Amino acid sequence: MGFQNLFYNIYFNKYVKSNKEQIKNIRELKEIPLSILVISNTALGDTILSTAALKSLKDSFPNTKITLLVHFKLKKLFEKFPYIDNLVLYYGGYKKFFSTIKEIKKYNPKMSLIFHGNGPQDIQISVLSGCEYILKHPTKSPLKKYLSYDFKFKLHHTIEDRVEILKSIDARKISKELTYPLSLNETIENKLDELLKGNKKIVGYQIGAADIYKMWPIERFIKLGEKILDYDNDTIIIITGIDKEYELGEKIVDSLGSRVLNLCGSCSIEELPYLLKRMNILITNDTGTMHLAIAIKTPTISLFSTTNSILSGPYQDFDIHKVIQKDGLDVQKMPKKDRTNENMRLIDVSDVFNIYVKMQASFHV
């Protein structure tokens, strides 16, 4: 443990010793507090997976002010999100730790719902912000003794973990449907109009993922692109991803030509949902962009082999969201640093293309 982490842990331990009566068991809850802190401060996908619970929370308790702690990189996505009242940014680890707590305390939350949080900071922030009730999805954290209830691990979709938290506070209007309402943004729409040059048949490729072992090989994306572009001369392919995936995108452009547009690293987080909304379909690895597409109801074909779609795949609108699941989960028995995407090769190009053709015919695109 580094000196910095040791300092914060000593500070936290000193605080809880001086405030032994602060944290209460959920059974003691008489009424919902007028201010609730929600923590969902990890990556894009897990934060989008919290949107159904955020809407459910606001629908169930409309008079309660909801403060969302979200990763600073996602600020532009959530600063106008309609189901929260306040937004506080998380900078990772112990960066701006005390200033973050100071910002939260302005809203005087008495309850913290940790839908998906970075530990141990998530529980520490909740305690130090003065929350009396702290609920978190099933965890092995050494700080779980400061939680108001011990949820048990279950083999179910991660959305259900959020639902169980809501049920524990007697929320009655629960939805399991991801949601991301798009507000009018003429600047972004005009930029996309110029970029897309009138093309209306757009296939999206999300080629990257948080981990290499979740990524379908680029040569498979290329072979699929050959089939898609031959199938319909009016279709273009747009590649999404982060800047470090740009060279992978260029391999696809080099192979398929001018009907492919590589936007890896050049599409901002604010622009991404508007771009996804323009797509007829997104072909995607298991990653945050997939969940965002689901939330805005862009049809998807999602590729699973090394992860389990039952736990993290589409959970709604199965008429427009198709999953390919192969049995490559044995890779998870290996240390993360040793995992490769070899088992993603279990997904054949024909598997994806056949579903693509059926979906296009169904949508009359």
C-alpha cells in the first residue's frame, strides 16, 4: 500500500471511530431521505447500465433530490440527464478526494446507493459525505461492514443488482430498460450531416473493448465488411472506438476502401450517442458503446464468447438486439494479463452476416 493510500485509510478509520452511530441498518429506515447520493463512477458501460435504476429511483421518489457521482470523462453525457438533480465528478483513486466529498456534502445526502463503484473510495466517499444508509451491489470489499445491508451474489444480469438495491428501499416504479434521452443539439447534428454526406444506410462497427480478450479479430470485421458492402451498394461502414484503436480501424479502411469511415479517436463522448442514433445497426463487441446503443434503441448485433451475455448483454428489445454467444468462457480461468481473443474466433463471419441479412430485411432498410 502506497503512502498516499495509507494516509487516506488512516483518516477514514479515524473518522468512523469518531462517528460510530452514523451508519444504520436498512431495517431502521422509516422514510426515504430528501437527498440521495448515487455512485456509478466507473466506465461507460457500467454507467449506462445504471440508467434504468436512476430513472426508476426518480420515478419512485420524485421529491427526492438525486446527486450522481460519475467519472469525469462522462460529464458531457450526464450533465443534462433528466433523472438526476446534481452531478459531481469523480477523478479516479484519491485524486481530488476531499474536494469531491466537499462538493457532495453541499447536497446533504443521507443515503448512498452504489450502483457500480470503484472501491474502496466509493464506500469511503459515502461515509465521509455523511450518509447514514449505504447500499452497494454484492461485494467482497473489506469495507462492507459499513454497508447498511449485505446483498448476496447471484448469477443474474448486472441490471438486477441495481434492481435489488431499489427494492430494498421499497421503490415501486421499477424499470429494467436502459434509457438515454437525446436532447436537441443542432451543432452536433449539423456536424454529422456534413460528415455523413447524405448517407442513410449506415452500419456501425465497434471494434474495441476494455480488454483484448473481448475483441473480435480485425480480419473477421474485414471479411464481414466485404460481405456487407457487396450486399448493398448504398451502405457505408462507420468505425467507432478510442484513439489507440485508430490503427486497427485503418486496417479495415485499407482493405475495404472509401465506403468505410474510421472515427476511432475523433468522435467525442458527447457526439457518440448522436452518431449511434444515425446508424441502422451496430455490430459490436461487449463494451460500453453496445450499452449506449441499446439505451437509445439503435439495433445491435453483439458478439460474445469470452464473456457471458446473460450477465452483461442486451436485456431489452430483443426484436432489435441480437446476441451471438459462443462457448469461450474458459478463458476466464486464466489471469487477465494472459488472456487473448483466440476464443472470439469461435464467432464465424457467416454467423454475423446471416443475422445481419435477416435484420435488414426485417427493418426494411
